[in-house]
Amino acid sequence: MPSNKVLFVTSNRIGDCVISSGIIREIGRQIPDAEITVACGRPPAPFFRSAPGVERVIVLDKKKAAGHWFDLWKQVVGTHWALVIDIRGSALAYLLKADRRVVYNRSHETGLAKVDMVTRLMGAPAPLEPELFIDDKARAEAAAVIDPALATAPGPIIALAPIAHQPGKSWPADRWGHLVEKLKAEPRFAGWRFMPVGGPGDRPPATPALEAAGPLAIDFVGKGDILASAAAIDRATLFVGNDSGLMHVAAAAGKPTLGLFGPTEWWLYGPRGPRTSIAASNPIRGEFAPIEALTTDRVFEAVIALHDVWVGAGNAAKP
């Protein structure tokens, strides 16, 4: 009997996992009854727990001398795989019994946006758009924080992601505070709630935004895993964030999304979808500048432009 088991080795970063999440649906198209095992880093692991067809998630914690790859091999070597997909480009796929292998290598980097690169890698007939797999547990965790806050002061939510976990990607924390002050004074955002979102270690960069928001703040920093954060962002009307996993989550949720970019390739890693835009310190493709060159006024203007196109006066979606 042919195998229907698929191994999907994906990233240890949340953003890359979201970008490549369309692979899950494509596996189901190519192998309709697939039983999928996902191997990924610890932070993005909860993202896949309710993904269709996924029966197991293996957490890949880095070890010295590539010991994590040996640990993974020991867990998967005894299975006959119908398909092994490795977007990390390791040698693992060639050490397993598999009917077919799809393995990333640098030849796939042709200047295409990452979603389009993943689509070509999989040989898919249509773009593999990112997708969220938010479950009831995540929605309940988000509601436990958001609903009591809205009960005291209801209003549309602007979600903020003031942190990125790679050097040079984080807009200075004090400017997030200045941005919130400017938005509070803007009539378009009268009555809005300001919701910083992030993991447990993101508290310091989020503090200026929380302090500036005052009683209008909804604090979702360190309140849950990536799926709970996705559920919280899904309650928002608009999102502003650094080039990060949460930015890609917001875009995948279909939220009007503004991504802030410094010396990184926004043309490859920008938020995906028609309701997205960027504010970059390097607005010309191929040119680079530190993210500190991105002024508060410029980000504020980009937020207003995004609001006017996708929200409009009096048309904010209910959270």
C-alpha cells in the first residue's frame, strides 16, 4: 500500500513558517489523505497544532554540532515517507526512505518574493498564499484578555508589534510611544484601543507604546503563544509592526497591515496581500538604510494612508 505520510521540515522562525504555510494546503492537494509531520523551531511550533492534515509537530531545538538534526533523523528514519519537504535545505531528506523529495537550495533564490519562491519550489499551479490555523483554544486565550478591556471602553483595535528578533529590524522603542501619542491626537483614531502584541521577552520594547496609550491600552505582550497572538491580531482592525512574524500573521489574517523595514529586503519579505503596505528606510529597491532613518512622521503618514484606504471614517470593523 502506498505511503501517505509527509514530512515537512520548516523554519525555526515564526515569519518564515507563516510565509511558507501555504505548503500545508498544497500537500493536501497533491496527497489528499496525507498524514503530515511538521518539524520546526520551538516558537512557531504551536502555529501548526491545528493545521489540516497535521498529526504531529516535532520541535527542533538547536544543539551543538548539528545535534538537533541527528535527533530529528532518529525520530523519522523508521518511516517510509510519500514526500519529504525541507525548506531549510538540509541533507536530511536524502537520508530517509521517501518516494519524492522537495528540498530548498540557493538556486531557488531568483529575486522573487518568498511566497512565490515557495510556490515554484512546490510546483503549485497557483500562489501558495499564507494561511492561519487559529483554533478555539487560541481564540479563547485572546478573548480572555481583549473582552474585559473592551467591556470598559469599546472601540476598534490597532495592533502594534514593536519588536523583531533580528538585529536592525526593530524601530526604536521610544518612537512607538511617539506614534501612539500622534494617533491618539488624530480624529480618525478617536476611541480606538492600542494593543501591543508580542512574546514574553518583548516587554521592554512595548513599554513606551503601552505607557503612551494609557487607559486605551490592551496589553497582549507575553499573554500567549504565537497562535494566541494570531487570534488577538485577528480581533484588530489595523496592524502596524516591524518586519517580523507577527507582521506576516496580520497580513495572512487579511488585516490592513503596515510593515516597517530598515536594512532588509522589503521586496522579498514584505507583508503579502492587497491590504498591505510598507514604510521603509530604504524605499528604493536595492538601497539600504538603518531603520533609525525611518521617522515617526513618516510612519504616522503611512498609517493614515492605510486607514483611509481600508478602514475609512466611520467604517472600522468591530473587533
